Amino acid sequence: MYLILFGPPGAGKGTQALILKRELGLPQLSTGDMLRAAIAEGTELGKRCKAIMDRGDLVSDEIVVGIISERLDQPDCIRGAVFDGFPRTIAQAEALDRLMAKRGSQIDSVIELKVDDEAMIGRMKARVSESGGAARADDNPATLRHRLGVYRQSTEPLLNFYRVQAKLSAVDGMAPIPQVAAEIRETLRRVSRT
């Protein structure tokens, strides 16, 4: 099963992707994690992306699609994967559909974690506080507000893209983590029966 988790920054996509990874044995494909790893390793890609990510802007479609394409070629992605933070634009979604079609597959389900922007800012402040101030460079209210705006402008239109394909479901991302996970499991059960 190939599925996409959608939601703005801080919505809990990464947390839910890790739960799905553990429960379903599917790899979590987080472009954000892949890019941060490239930055930490000081790779050429990492150097190109650092300034863009620190501003809270999106890395180019070409770079992100290339990373995903390479990752989908790995053996652990043959049975499926959980996309976390990808696609973020219509162009990326169309490229993903082409990548999947070339592999004789498709996206099975898209789950939106519905959340409140102000609550996301509160979650980010709590995360920074809990980390003892050892936060990512983009973990601050001004950058998060910018990232939320970028999400609303660039990524939210994807919801309709997948709604038209009859693949979109929504869950309450503001609920406690176990309840969100249970709603996602129920959504996936319904999808696998169709």
C-alpha cells in the first residue's frame, strides 16, 4: 500500500508515519528528513537546500522528485510506502503519479490531518520548550507562520487533486495521537476493502 499523509507543519505527519511504519512494515518517505540528513552530512545537495529550508520555503520540485524517485527504487519500497511531506505541489503530485505508473502501481490513499494553525504554533513552541531550546533553525513562530502560508498556498490545492481521484480522506489531527492513529487505521481498512 502506498499512502500519503497531508497536513501543515506540526500536524503530526511524522508521528503518524512512524506508527504506520511500525504497524504495517512500510518505510516512511520523509523528504524533510532526507533533506535535513543531506544538510547534516554536508552534501552538495544539502548545501543547496539549507538556505531555502531555513527560510521555510520549498525546495524545487526537480530536487525533491529526484530524491523520491531514487528512494522508491530501494527494495523496502516494493510493497508500499508512507509519503510524509511529499508531494507538496501539483507538479510533484503529477510527477509522483508518473513515477508510480512506471512501477505499475499507484497511490492507494491520501489522508489529510485536519488541524488549526494557531494550535500548530502552540505545538511548535511546546516542542522547542521540551527540547531545551535545541530546536531546528526553522522552529520559530515567524518561520512557522510563513511555512503555514506556503502550505495553504502551494500544498492545500493538492487536496482537490486527490479528491477528484477519490483517494482523499480526512481525520482530526487535533485529537490525541492514539485516536488519530485509530482513525487512520480505520480509513486504511475501508480503502483496502474497496
